[in-house]
Amino acid sequence: MNSVKDIITSKTFMDIVGKKYAKKLATEPTIIGMMQERLDNFYNYAEEANGIEEDIFRNNGFLSSKSITFMPEEAVDQKAFESFKDTDTFVVIYDCNGNMAKSLRKKFPNARIIIIDPWGWFITRLTKMGFECYNKEEDIPNMNTRPVVLINSPYTNGEQDASNKYVEHQRNAMIKLDPVAMAVWCPDTFLTGGKEVKKLRQDFEKKYGKPVYVKWLNQKRDWRDSIRISTALNVWDERQQNDTTKVKARYTEEEYEVDFDGEYISTDSKEEFEYIKRIQTPEKVSVKGFKPTGSKGKQIKIKVEHKFDIEDGLEYKSNNDSHRQVVSYLRSGSCVDVPPGPSVPGKYRELNCRYSPTKDSSRSEKFGRYMRSGHTRWLVEIRYISRSLDGPALSLVPIIDLDELPDNFTDEDIFKHFNTPKSIQDKIVEMGDKSPY
């Protein structure tokens, strides 16, 4: 069934959503038109891909190691091409619908544009569109110049742990093609994460210097709601010895230039970026999970609004003799103060810094209020790039001497401590009680 009207008037659809809503939807031609367009695109891609839609049409969940997001034109952004030249040779990797290549052709009509389809599923279709198309980088003939590479590769391995795959694909392109410049569409973690992601980022910085352009992509504006993780377009070009990077904000149309200097922060303005960099401290909050001891015992169960219950369960190797701040690994919206006694189950994480865990109840209580303050929640929200709450999610939170705040401090006291600009204060107040934990 490939007609949206037929679908929403079918008995099956009405049984699922209810007759009232199905009839209401049938009177909304704009919504029906949008749904029909998405459905038509699905069938077109499925037909052209010879029935392999089960492997790739899983954009929102990335449930397969072959899952990618087809590139909407909005996500390409011509500004990413400003440092490139008509004489460049372009190699586009994982451009299943050809949108990246088409955008390049519009900007550089005389350039050599090559598409690499590592799966081999779209070669015929992309060749008919007029592009050179090959299965592997090694198949490219007459590659006598260092190319510009554009890549939007699969992001994860498709398993429950969602281990990233883009690091492998990007490094492979760097090694095999030795590009003079790269434009990369990938999760924010490439710019903000640690471990192997940080190593790849540092290799980019060593090879290319500072990024020329970073666009913090918006799920609605740039991806048309086809993706549910935070991503960024970042452009690197060794020919550009730039001291600053041009930035496009995620939630506004603001454009500005900053010197990231290795600290990539998605902000709505230059003022916000410079403020956050100014208040950073060497000490950060880390998170730690625990395994069970094998014995039964009391454990916590986190609820909404920063509350928790204590229930029978298992004993865990957490800091059960101390006061602690605890959050859920899969975010629950709560950051709770846990007293000595109950264990912290493996699905939760204890916060670790000089204030937690501690034997001092008043010290712990004050730190808990600091972590739940509007100012801290705003900083955590900026790093909210996935459902899980790990160390990088707290990497912008400065650890200060809490003795410098009154015992009954408020957000106003924190604003005074950090000399927070009025525009940022207003944004934090506007957040209300919203919690990214």
C-alpha cells in the first residue's frame, strides 16, 4: 500500500490510532502531502536499492551497522564549500541519494566529482545521474592529485552498546586518499568525545590545523526529523591557515567566528562560547558505575523530580558508606542525593569529584544543589548529545570552591560568582525546571 490516504482510512490504521484521530488526519492535506512525499521517497529508494531497505532505512535508531541517514539538501550547506576550488577533485563517500555530489556540481560545474559506494548498491543509479562512481577508493583511476573528501558514513555498529563506526570510516578515508581537505557529517562526539574519538580529532588537528567551518546541525532544520542524535558538519582544509572557525549555531540562525582552541562547544552565540570557556576549571565531574557483589541488599530506584525510593534488590560495589550524587545512565531527568546505606544499581552512575562521595552530609547536600542549579543544568544541556549520561555530558561543569557560595545560595549567587552576562542569565531563567539528567 503506497497511498497515505488509503493507509489512514484503512481499518488497521483506525484500530491503531482510533477513528477520531484518523478522521481528523484525513482533513489535513498539508500533513498528508508531507507523509506522501516521505512514503514515495521510501519506495523509490527501496526500488533503486534492489530491496536492501531493511539494512539502511533505519535512520532514527541506527539499528544496523549499515544504517545511515540519506542526506537532505539542508544538511549539505553550500557554506561548507567556501574554501574549496573548481580545480579540486572531490571524492564523496556514502552519498546514496547523490545530494552531496549534486550540491558540489552546482557550486563547481567543472570539477571532477567521484562517488564511492562501499556497498555497491547504488553505483548504477549514481552513474546514470552523471557521476563517476566506484565501490572502493582503490578503484578510482587516474587519481593524480590529493582530493577533497566529503563523508557521511554509518555512525554506529548497530548493537546495543552503539559503539561508533564513523571513526573507522573517517580514518580509512584519511589513510587511503590523503585528502587535502575533508568535510565530515558525524555525531557531535567527534568534536566533544574522548578516547578513540579524541585521538582521531587530534589527528585531524595535526594534519589540517583548526577547522574552517563548523555547523551544529539541527534535527528539524537540517535533517527534516530523520535523525535523533546531535550531529555536526565540520570542514577541515590544510590550505587554510585560519586562526578562527566560522560557526553556524544549532538552534538559531546566528553565525559567528571563534577560536575553539581544542574545546568544541555548541553555543547559540559567540558570547556564550567565550563565557563558557572563561569559567572552565581543571577539575571536572566524572561518573562511575558499579557491579553487584552477589549478595542481596537495599538499592535505590530513581524517580522524577530528583527523588528516589529504596527497595529490596542486590548489593552493589558502590560507595555505600558515603553521601553521593547519583544519576541514571539512560537519562531520567533526576540528580538525587543518596545517603549512606543503599547501593547504586548498575543502571545508575555516581558522580565523582572532591564533593562526592563524602562522609560530610552538609557538603554533599550543597554539592547536590549546585548540580541541580539552573546554571549547571544549562551547561549539562549543552552537552546533551545522546540519551546516555556519561563523563563528556558533564565536561562543561566547573568545579568551584563551594565555600565561596552562601549556604542557602540561589542561581543569583551563582550568576554573581561567575559574572554571568544578562543574556545568559535570561536563557537560564527561561529554562525553568527542565532537567537534562
